[in-house]
Amino acid sequence: MDFLQIKGGALLKGEVSISGSKNAALPILSSALLAKNEVQIQNLPFVADVKTLAKLLEHLGSNITWESNHKVRIDSSRIIHTKAIYDIVRKMRASILVLGPLLARFRQCEVSLPGGCAIGARPVDLHIKAMEKMGAQIVIQGGYIVANAPNGLSGTRIVFDKITVTGCENVIMAAALAKGKTQIINAAREPEVVQLCEVLKEAGVEIEGIGTSDLEIVGTDGEALDFKPIRVIPDRIEAGTYLCAGAITNSQIKLTDVNPHHLDAILDKLKEIGFGIQIKNQSIEILPAKKLHHFDIITTEYPGFPTDMQAQFMALATQCEGTSSIQETLFENRFMHVSELKRLGAQITLNGNSASIVGKSNLIGADVMATDLRASSALVLAGLVAQGQTNIHRIYHLDRGYENLEQKLSLIGAQITRRKEE
């Protein structure tokens, strides 16, 4: 097993190229199950989650050809079965995204109840209720979601009680091949959801309301889609993480291959803390602050402040003057990184779903353990400013969503190496 070793205190300088979005790539890969032609996808991030979903598609019978680490061709015209097995699905919750397209196209499927990061319950009941409303018969049996729609899926009105990104994506893909019109109320508005809608629209599906909380989709009544070549959007969470790397070390770095419009909430918060931000086309440059001011954050759905950036900003708060507060409204277990940051010397107090962080703290390197994907990156950020050496263990969490993180950080001056556990 690998771990990361970081020697803190280095100033960063240079450019970081942002990879394709993991959270956009996963539903797009799943949507290839709806295609009658070979689907070409480029700008994929070469991360563990993408490789896991590709493996799942291959298991189902898709023919996958990797032209490079970032470009793939997928032929799903010869699916041999519709069972998404536990051994693959347990590694990643997003595997549930094959439920909608499999059920819509083949009228039956079995999908293992998912695994992945332990950041909260994240129940799949919203997915199941939506599919049932579209005409599916579903039972949970032997750890699997067993779904049948012998007459195909039918369009209907679906109102989500709470915003769910993967739930919404599953319904969008199912509705693409359903009979008639599906209306989704309280739909997720994340850029990754928007791209999925745009991909399906280009493939011939009628979709109205893209980017809003009210979507209308007219399905093809079971007819498979003709996909155009797809380029995955930049990863806004990776971009936000590197901006925090520049911020926590108070360095000047530039991000390239990024969509600044997807980062409005993050950029606004960095400006509030005291950093300069320069935006040009597909690049963002962060400029050092004279003083790092404390801040308050409440996580919420897009376009609000993303829960996937909460841990990174908590690490940053340790270097800000005064007391910062972070309220996590989406996942109940998403403060597991707090105990590890405190091992480095952070002054953090928890009260339910709120955290108070007192700064500025002089962090000191120690051995710490990653507990989930974004918590891992928070520990990396803290390690960049901690005195001495920080060893971050269980970084397989990190590899799920960040491509070549240690190489990218090394190129801008961080002293970070990947090592093997003895």
C-alpha cells in the first residue's frame, strides 16, 4: 500500500493543468449503455473511479478500447447480461448510475447495493422510488436491486424531496429511452448534470430546462441513441483543491484548462479571505494575500458552496487569523478529517454539523490517515504548511479522484513523494 510523504514549508509557483471531471465522466460513461453506435469520450481523468466504472461496463459486455489514458471508445451494442456485480460496485457508490440506463434499454437489471466513501448514509431510495414511478417493479434481494420493467419505462412527473445528483442523473438517463415525457422537479443543477443533459440532447433526446431545477425530457420509447463525440468538462473540485494549495501556502499559482464559471462560490470565498484572483478565458491565477481573514461557510447544492470543498477549506482555515466556521448541511459523516487535522495541531471544535476553526495554527508534521476522498486532499494541504514531515496513509482514497496529484504538486514546488508502506 502507498502513502504520501510531504515536507512542509515550500512556496509554490507555476502552472497546474486541470484534468477532466470525475463526477462528469462517471454518468457519461454510464450513458454509453444507451448508445447504438460506438461512443468516443475524451478528456477522461485517469483515476481509480473511472477505471472501476469502465471495468463494470466491460463486465456487462461493452467493448472498450483505450486510445490513451484519457480517451476511450465504447461499444455497448452487444451487452451480454444486465447484472452489476457486488465485487465491482462495492468499490464505488457511483456504480448505481448504471441502474437507469440498463433498466431503460433492457427492461431488466440487477445492481448491487453500492459501497464507496463512508461520508454518510446517501441512501439509494430516491433512485428506486423514481424508477418505480416510471413503471419499474423493484425488490431488494440478496444485496441487489432487482428491477424489471416488462413494458418499458414510461414518462411521468418526478418530484425529488431533496436534491440528489446521482439520483437525478439516473432518472435523466432512464427518461431518455422512456415512453413519453418525464418532468423532474427539484433537479440538481451541477455542471456535471448539465453536461449529461447536453450529451443526451446531442444524441437526439428532447430536453428542456437544462441548467434549471425543472427538467422536461421526451424519451425515444426504447430506441437507442446516436452519440456524438464527447469531451468531459474540467474538474471543478480538482481546480478548487489546487487553488487551496496556492492559498494555504500563500503562493502565486495558475490553473489552466479550467472553467472559471463553475467555481464562482469557491472564488468568491477566496477573495473574501484576501486573495487576488485573475481570470483569463480557461485559466485562473491566485495571488498572495497580505492577511488571511477568517471566514464562514455553509455547504449546499450548486451553485452554492460545494460539500466536496469543505475539507480543503477547513485545512485553509487553520492558517487564517481568527475563528472560522463551517456548517455541513449535506452529509452527516463528513467531518472525519477533523481528528487527523488535530493530530497536526489544528484547533478545531465540533458541534453537531458545525465546526469552529481557530487560527492561525502552527501545524507540525505527523502520521495521519485518509478517511475519504476529499479528506485526503485536506491532509495533503495541511502537510504543505506543517513543519517537518507529514506521512499520509491510505491514499487509495485520494487515487479515486485525483490524477497524478503528487506529480502536479511537485511541478509547482511542493516537496511530496509517494512511498510504499514497509
